[in-house]
Amino acid sequence: LPFFSHASVSKELDVFLKKKLTLEPCESGFFSDPEVYAETIRSFLKAGVARLETVNAPLIEDRLKNAKRGIKITCRGPIDGGEADTTPGILWKKTVIRVGKTLQNPAGLNVPGVIFHEFLHAIAFDNLKTSWHNDLTKLSLRDEEGYTVRERDLVYTCAVVAFPAAARDFNEMSLARATETCANGRVVEGRVVRYSPKTLY
């Protein structure tokens, strides 16, 4: 079973990288060679998918296979105006992931983990509404089982599983809890099952 699972996930990833991923030339100065830049981004995605496959192969396979639109990764200009042009880090809007300043590798930032986090958004891993995912106060609330909202968020947890160094960015998240949540993620009728806590503290 693991062999066939590995083969099918690898196939879906190969199809995705060839047909649905566009890498625009990077002008950030971090990668002077466009081929090195492209191969580095692909290697981040391949490594992350390989790790997720060991925890939840059906979920990553489904999300790759059913990604509805192509994804463009670029270093260029703002995505939608405003702060998108000046905010450090990676910003995702619809099918565009803007890596920009993140590729300058600021101290303490887990670059592969951040890129993979945004990639998971792009292939519809979200089990939490965006307003909660981006709200630091809500992410720190705990449910009736003592888990924080962040520890129930598939994008955060699966990115940590893929690149464990990302866990250091979230002091309250353990790799064990991240792995548990990521392993339990599933798709019903074409959509990732949403996390809807009854009570939060």
C-alpha cells in the first residue's frame, strides 16, 4: 500500500509541477541564476509533499489532483496594491504567491516552510476561514480539548509537518499536535472538512 500511495502522489506532483506551476524570473538578487531559483522552489515543494505523504497521503494527493487553477510564483510587484509591495514575507492572493523579500532570507525565517505554507493555501488545504487563520488572537484560543485554533489549522500544522523548523515560529505548537491534526485532515465531497469548534476559551 505505501508503495502505490507513493507512486500516485509522485505522479500527481509531477503533473502539477509541469502543467500548473509557473515560475516567473526572480529579480530579488538572492538567486542570480534563474535555473537555480526555479530548482530551489521546486525542491522546497517536492520535499514538503514527500513529508506530508508519510502523514496523510490521501489528502495531499487529492489536493494536488484537484487543484483547479494554475499557480504562479513571482518576485515581482504588488499582488493587489497596498501593503503587498512592502510587507516582508510571502503573500498569497488567489493563484499568485509572491516570494519577494522572503528570498532575502531574513534571520530566523524558515523560508521553505513559509513558501510551503502559502503553497498549501493555493491548493486549497484550508480547513479554517481566512479571517480566523490570519487573526493571531483567535489562533491562540483553545478548544474544549485544550488545543489552540492554530493547532487545529491544517495549513499551519501541515506546513510544520513538512518543515519542522517552522514550529519554532509558533511557541505554542508542538510537532506531535501538528502531526495529529495533519494526519486527520480529510476531504468530503471535494472540500476539506472545516474545523468548527463549539466552545473556545
